[in-house]
Amino acid sequence: MSENNVIKEDIIGLIEAAIHELTKEGLNPDIMLAGPNFLAYAKNFLAECRLSVYEVNELEYDAVIADSQYLGQMRKASRRVSIEPFLKEKVMWEEFQSIDL
């Protein structure tokens, strides 16, 4: 399995978990506000998530999945996710593998 697939699966897992949490609370997640760096890694498969996607520069490596009907009215109407931990882990493993023993 390639590294890109791992990142793709991780990102999809994050998004699906946030959607599931919101749905479980009786909300209807229908939009994603995403930073440009998040979009750079996720743009090729965001259509699978069936959310309207809007770029927000300030979010950088993060995205917010939300129910647009309640966004700004209720704190629990959205979930913020980040891909930055996955990228740091990837760099760490690359450095670890480059060590000669």
C-alpha cells in the first residue's frame, strides 16, 4: 500500500468519523470548511464525502465539518479535524527508515 493511500484512508476516516458524530447527535453535516493545505492532500477524493467544500485560508491543515443550518448557533454543530498529525508521523517514519544500522 502506498503512502498516498495511507494518507487518503486516514483523511477519509477523519471525515467519516466527524460526520458520524454529528449525525449521531441529530445533525445533518452538509458542508466542509477546509484550509488550503488540507485541500492539497484531499482534493482528489473529497467528492466521495458528499459535502459542499469551501476553502478558508486560516484553517491551513485543518477542516471543519458542519451542519450549515446550525453553524454559528450551536457549538456542537461542527467538528474540526486536522491532517497535521499524520504528516508529522509520516516525516518521523521517513527519518527513522533513513537511519543506517
